[in-house]
Amino acid sequence: MIIVSDPIVVASPSDARAAFPLLAHDPGLHYLDNAATSQLCAAALDALVRHETTCRANVLRGTHRLAEAADAAYREARAAVARFLGGVSADEIVFTSGATASLNLLAHSLGATLAEGDEVLVSVAEHHSNLVPWFMLRERRGIVLRVLPVTAGGRIDLARLPQAMGPRLRLIALTHCSNVTGAVTALAPLVAAAKAAGALVALDGAQAVQHGPVDVRALGVDFYAFSGHKCFGPNGVGVLWGRREVLERMPPFLGGGGMVDRVELTGASWAAPPRRFEAGTPPIAQAVGLGAALDWMTELPWAAIRAREARLTRRLIDGLEPLPGVRILGPRDDAARAPIVSFDVEGVHPHDLVQVLDERDVAVRGGHHCARPLMAALGVEACTRASLALYNDEADVDALIEALAHALRLLR
């Protein structure tokens, strides 16, 4: 396990705030923009500083002591991610710059094994990062892109799965959890249908990992992508996990140092995964910080945290519903959802609303959230989103409701 300073025990949101330097420094801030970026935990910050001040060097092939220490730290970071994902093999962990890079890597490298007419299934609920790379693959390789609709409640409509699956389906690529509605995808029927069709399953886990460790093997999927900055780790680092036997069949995404086995003027041979997919100098310190964040997260009491997040989500929904002109987008029930609540305010642009809330020290996000097809399906151009994390409490939710009521009086 990555060595950090003494961990802060998290028994309550106030304990959690103490584990995040920015929140401890600004106790009056009601930070509810966690779906875009969570705050950096002290464990990750300490690991970053320690690495950069004690063993900053490049990885692979160095033989001096700093290089060997950097190699060890980078290996341990990979092992920490593997533990967080349910104890998978560390050789199945590919470090990238974020979930977007992970999904682009997947679309390019797995896409290179697909033929014209092969099918990839996505959904209306996807973040652009899990749509645009497949659009590009369609242009490059001539694949067929099939799309699952969403229900009136904003969930992926798995009842339409049989009709959406074509005879040449090769991959299902879906969000694990919507970054707009908070709806968690029901994976069991989807994975069963994919296996029956001989197709692979990839999940965009960017919104799920913030809410506790994920056992990818128990989920039954083949690929899982996420970003460090959304699970209390550093910016500029992400992960693509893939089953080793699938990664071994995929060609590299980028070429350069570190990803080759041998190079001659006549050509090159590729290193084994994961190095095959990590050309050039990787995000070493960021990976070390991410590993520390995930090890810190693994030790938290997640049953209690998730129950508290669910209570806060219900408090938020109950507080929003009576407000005039406010329409909650997505599911209003408590089942299979993350603490992400988006809403539209009649006659008020989300950017104006966000600015007024910020004046009351409430940080939320307004816009289309890189999910324009979902916005169209929900009947809006943009919306306001509040997203909670383990350090949020009743005071944060109540501050949002009070600030929103003030904004409605001011802007309407």
C-alpha cells in the first residue's frame, strides 16, 4: 500500500471535510459540483508531494536510485488501482490522462480489430466521451453504430435492448452511471445479452468510482474507464481496465518510447499490455496520487457513506420539488441512482442561476454537461446540476435550496 501521512478517519461529513485541504481551508463553501471534479484528498496530495520531492525521475530502464524508486512507486500505483477494482491483475491496468483518453484508446485500438459493418451499441444517455470516439470510428472503419433510447425517467431503456442488438454486434459501450440524471445502469441483463451474442461490454465508470470501490469482475464487463479527478485524486490521470486476453489482441493507440519491444528501421514489435498502451512518459506522479486516493477510499465505511448520500439525495429532491417552475430531470425515486440531481428552471438560464448561487457560496454546474443527445431527449437545451460526495451534509443541501429560492425571486 502507498505510504501516506496518518489517514483521517471518516465517520461523518465533518470528518471527511477535514480530509480535504481545500474544504478545510474554506469551511463556508458548499461544494456541489463533484460530478465535474471532486476535491483532492490529503492522502493523494501527500503522496504527490512526497513523490515529487523524494523520487522524481522517469520510469522504465533507469538504474539510478531515483529511477528505481520511481519505478517502484509507479508499480505500486498500478497495484492500488487493481485492488480498488476488485483485485484484478495489475497488468490489466492502463494509465491514461483521463476517462476521455481511455475511451478514445478503446475506440482506436479495439476499433482496429473491427470490420466494416460490425456493430457497436451505445445509448442516448452517454457523455460525449463515449459517443464521439465511436462516431470517429464509424467514419474511419465503417462500423454501424446502434443506439439505445432512454425512458421518460431518463434511464437507459433496456426493454429495447433486443431490438437494438444487431446480428454483427461486437461491443456494448455504456455509462455505468449517468452524469446528468445519476441513474445507474442495470447491468445484469445487459451483460447476459452481450455474452449470448458474443459481444464485449465496456463501461464509462467516471461517475461511479467516486461512490466506492468497483468489482469489475463481479460486474462481468470487459473494459472499465474512469478519471482520477472524479474520485478524490489528481487531475491528468485516468485508467482503462481491460481483460488481459482482450488487451493482448488490441494494437497500440500511440507510438513512441516505452510501448515497444524492439525497433528496427524495418519496423517495430509491441510490448505486452499494459506498456503497449502507455507510449512516452506516463503521468507518474498523478498515478501515484491516484493510487493513494484509491487506497484511502478502500478503507472507508462505504455502506454508511452510501446510505448518507441516499438520504441527502432524497432531501435535495424533496427540497426542489415544491419550488415554482423547477423540473427535476431523470428519476425521482431512490433506487439505483447516484447522488446527482439535475433540474431545469423555467425561464432562467442555468449559467445565470449558477452565478447567483455562487454569490451564496453554493457551487453547482450549469450547461449541457457534455450530454447533448440526453438533453434533447429530456426536452431541454441545458440544465443545472447538483452532485454530492462523501463530504457533503445537510447544510450543503439546505444552502442550495435556500439559495435557489433566492435566485428564483431575483431572476424570474
